[in-house]
Amino acid sequence: MSEMITADLVDLDLSAETKEAAARALAERMAAKGRVTDLDGFLADVAAREAQMPTGLDGGIGIPHCRSEHVTEPTLAFGRSAAGIDFGAPDGPADLIFLIAAPAGADDAHLTILSSLARQLMNADFTSALRAVDDATAAAALIRGDESPAAGATGAAAPPATTATGATTATGAAPAAEESQESQESQDSVAVSAAASADTAAGTTGERPFRIVAVTSCPTGIAHTYMAAESLENAGRAAGVELVVETQGSAGFTRLDPAVVAAADGVIFAHDVPVRDKGRFAGKPTVDVGVKAGINRPTELISEVRGKAERGEVTAGAAPGTPVERSGASGEGYGTMLRKWLMSGVSYMVPFVAAGGLLIALGFAIGGYQINKAPSVMDHFVWTQADSWGALLFQIGGVAFGFLVPVLAGYIAYGMADRPGIVPGFVGGAISLTINAGFLGGLAAGLIAGGVVIGIQKVRIPAALRGIMPVVVIPLISAAIVGFLMFVVIGKPIASAQKGMTDWLNGLTGSNAVLLGALLGLMMCFDLGGPVNKVAYTFATAGIAVASPSDSAMKIMAAVMAAGMVPPLAMALATTVRGRLFTATERENGKAAWVLGASFISEGAIPFAAADPLRVIPSAMAGGAVTGALSMIFGATLRAPHGGIFVVPLIGNPFLYLIAIAAGVCVTTALVVVLKGMRKQASADGGAGQGVADAPIAPKAGTTEPVAA
């Protein structure tokens, strides 16, 4: 492998004024050396990673980074800016910028080297030397580790080594592993090092030190993961705490020794992606924050977990993989947490909606609209009759729909309180169906169940009872409280509100229906699969989630799906008719957007909106509003909650429905082309003269999904 950074990849006089320009300037150096094969494609991946979370760090450091199929080998480029460039750090612009590029299939050894750089960035002597160096060759050697920090940094400790196993300790790093057999030896060294530290501290102070285990991870798993680990380890040493870190990064990870976890007095999670095997840490005082908190305020986190241990606050259980893994993370406002809790329930409910709704729609298509009056297929099923098959599909779909409200409530509670919230949430959701409180009752039941469980978990419990709390005590008490509140206190008012909303929908006619269609179209196209989009979609699916939905409810569902198809289809059309206004990567994304839009996947337009939101989003909203309004005017109906053009045979007034979609697509396409054309003309008048190269960087299709690589 060639050297990861050379003098050619160093710019000590970086003149860029924005983070996009800085990334391009450094990436061009990589491309010149053959390390990057597609400059625009690579920059799109960098922009997509930047959109997930700013890469600026306190101390004047910017670390834009990504894994990309356009990178041939792990590469670093370094730039030093005299004026500073804003990378979103709380303390201001960055003057030291590292662009880290890793191949999509990079091996563990390469990524381990990248993680070592991330750890060096936490060394003040290292960064001071980089600010003082005046030669590109010396800067490259310093970053590679060929040279130690210069005179001003004399005596600085060498950056701790990071093993490919992903486990390090504040009392000494595990030795590097070169063969897979040594992975277990590395893990054992962590436990031995931890035990040795404990013995040393005990011999000095007469009592064993406070023990903490930590897990760090970030979406890409290259930089923030290891910087947080280094920061926590340094703070642990300063505080006299024995702290062991499991880095769940791209260089792989090995689970901490169970004995080390069992002996820990507290746990710190500093992560932006779900912690793998989180259940290992259940029953211990836990601080759960984002990865940047682990970098910026490690001492506070250590103090916080010690305080929780002194108060006896422990986690009753842990559930891996929830979509709102850190729904109550420190520093988030109540509105943000509420949105995440609700989205947790909706994300689990949507597959039931799609499966049940499509089965019911197919049942109607095969057996006719009287199929809902067919007897149970348990009593009457004839293999050779289409009506029997239609009834079978309809009844299976009806059973799936019966889970909607309990699943919604159960997983709202899950998002709030993890696994202990599931039982009271499901119970409350089922009661909501029993008392005809419907969708609104499910929302209330889920929030109440999560709040009750959180309240119970805050009660100090004797150690002898902690083992049965998540299995017996919490489900028993929380289900009883939620059931009482739903049956006796709030059930009737919510049921009345649900009935009022249903009656209002059934009474929508004329201009009111058109205005509602336009509003729903605007919401569907505002954030393209985000919270506002999901509110509109959930509103529509709630109306058809009954055995016999009203005509108004089916019109609303049709308007919502039609509007949601507009943005990706319009972007696909725009890249076809005016390709010169878009980058090569955007034109490739446009090809995929045809299929995504036709399938009712609004997220297909996200790469375009992320690259140029001020032009794309308003244009998409205008087209969505037109489509939603026209769908209502045409009286199109839809019984299926998903499917795009593939369920057109199940749509009422399908020809007019397609006309409504086409009209919205044309409106959005025209606006995007006009707005982008005006921008390009203004750029040309200003003398830029760079054509497509000046076009905004667009995230590559697939890189903006909720679960990052």
C-alpha cells in the first residue's frame, strides 16, 4: 500500500472559504494522485456524511470523512486555513482540516490506521505542532507518525494505539493484532490491564477505583468513534477512574470481556448509531449521549455516571436497534424527544399498514366490493372460486389491520422506555380499540405507558429486586395503571374526539376537500419522508385502517400517495430534459428516482433536496399541492396505503388520478428547471464560468437513509 498521506496531499495555505470548497480542494489533490476515481461522486458521499452531523470539533478541527466506492485506497489530505472554515463546531471555525477517505470495502488494518489519526487529534501537542509546521513534507511525516511533535511539544506522550478489535482502556492500550487469533488475546489484555489498574489503585488509596465501561460509535465509524474513546480515556485517567472503552467502529469491534462489564460501576454510551448488544449493560447506572458529547465533555459524563451510581439509578433493561435509540438523550428539547417517540411508533406501524392494506385491496380487486360481507373462510372456502380467495386475502388483511393501534402504542412506549414499555403500550393500544378511541387513543396510550414506566424506573429499588423489575414488577404495575387510565379516566373523551374527527372527514365536500388535499400535498413534499411527511401519511392511513373506510378517507389516502410520488418523479424528469443543470451524480440519481417515485418512495428526491433545498423543496411542495388538490377534485379513491403505480387498478378514477400526478410532476419540473436555470445564468454573468463544476454537491442515492453505513 502506498503512504496514506504525502506532501502532495498537504495544503498549508488552504484558501477555501466554505467547507464544501475545502472538501473539493483537498479531494482534487486525492484525485490527482489517483486515490479518487470520481471527484463529484466522492464529494457527494462527503456531503451526505456531513448532512448526518457536522464534522467540526472543538479546538479548531474539521474532519470531513466518508467511506466511498470512488476511493481506491485509504487516504488522508490535510489543509490549514488562516481564516478558519465553519464545520459546525460549537467553538467556531476550524483551521486544521483533515479529509479522510476510505474505500467502501476497506479492510480492518487500513481503517485502524485512520482511527489512530482520530486519536492523535485529541493530543494538544500534536495539533500545536501542525499549526507551527511550515513544510508540507514535515506535516505529512508528522501525521504519519514518522516524526514526533516539534520542540513546543517535546515530551508529549505518543498517541495510544488502537487495536483492530476495537477495545481500549484508559490504563493502557491493548497491543495491536496482526492475526485473527490474536483478537482474543487483545481482549484478554484489556481485562488484565483493567485488573492491574484496580490493584494499583487499591494499593495506593486503600479502596478500588470507580469502574466505568463505555461504548463509542458514529455513523461512519472512522473518526468520531475513536476521538470520543480517546477523550473519555484521558478524562478517566485525570479523574482517577478505571475506564475501558469498546469502540464499535468500521475497524471492527470485540465485545468487552463479560467480567469487565460485570465489575463496572457505571456505563457511558457515546454514540450516534445503535449500540450493538446493548443488553449486556442492563442493570447499571447509564449515561446515554451523542458521540460528540463524548469528545467535548467527557469529564461531565464521568461525573454524571458517578452521581447516578451514588443515587442507585440503574437501567432496568436495554433493547437493541430501536429507531430512536437515544430518544431522551441529554440536551434534547421535549419537542424533539416527542417527535422521536411518535416516529418510533409510526415506523413500526407502517409495515402493518402496508401489508394489511394491500391484502385488503387485493381482496376487493379479486372478490369485488361486497367481499367484506363474506363469511369466515374457516366456515366456507372453495379452492376453485375467486370469491373465496378474495375473502381469504381480505380477512388476512383485516387481522393485520387489527394490530395497527396496539403496535403504534406499544412502540411509542418502546421509544420512550425501551423494552419495559412494550407491555403497557400494547395493553393500552388494545384497550383503545375496545373503547373505540382508535388512532388518537393509541397515541395517548403509548405516551402514557412510556411515561409510567419511566416514572417507575426512577424509583430507588433494593438490589435484591432489580432482577425481577423488568420481567414482573414493571409490566404488572404499568399495565394496571395504563389500563385504569384508559378505561376510566381518558378513554371516553378520546373516543368522542375520534368520532368527531371521523364525522368531519366524512362531511368534507367541495372547497374544503380541495384545500385539505392541497395541504396534505404540501406536507408530503416538505421533508420527503421526514416527520411532517409521516404526519400526513399517518393521518391518511388512520382513516382507512378500519373494515369499511368512508369514501372521504379513501380520497385522502389517494391524495397523499399521489402527492408523495411527485418529487422523485419530477427530479427524474428534470434531469432528463435539462441534464446540464445537474451534476453527473445527480443525473445518475435521476435514473433511480423514476423507479422510486413510481413506487411511492418520496425519499428518492432527498439527494436533490439536500444539495439545493431552496430551489428543490419549494418546487416539490408546489407540485404536491397541485396533485393533492386535483386528486380531491377528481374524486380518486384508494383502499391500499402503498404501492404507487402498481396499485393503479385498485384506484377509483385511475385515469384522472394519473393526470393529477402528471400535472404535479410538470409543475415541479418546470419550477426546478427555471430556478436552477436562473442560478446558472447568474453564475455565468458573474464570471464564474465553471459550468457543471459549480453545481451543488448532491448526496449519492442511498446515502441519506436513516441507518448510515
